[in-house]
Amino acid sequence: MNKIPDYQHLKVFGCFVVAVNPYMVKDKLQPPGVPCLFLGYPQAQKGYMLLNLLDQKRFVSRDVIFF
């Protein structure tokens, strides 16, 4: 039971993220995602807390690409 915890899945707060949702793209020439900043992990949901850089709103998404 003396196992060292694995922290490889944790991400750096404040890094650049693109929230990808293929169902929200209406035109194939539109960008497939929204530029965001990673704010943290919500307590009551699965996913990532993000800040949309275009309209300055917070939301939770599970489909993200980290840079």
C-alpha cells in the first residue's frame, strides 16, 4: 500500500487550451475549437474549468487539447 501517487495526468494552471466540440461547428471552414485558458478542475463535474478568451466567460469542457 506504500505506492507513490502518479501525477502525470495533472495539467499546469493557466496554460493555453483549445476546447473542441465537433457538434458546435456549423461550417467546415470555421475553426474547430475555442481558444481558452485552463483554470482548474471543477469539484462536482468531470472535465476542465476553462476561461473563454473571446468573450471572457468560464465553462466546463471535457473535450480539450492542451498546448
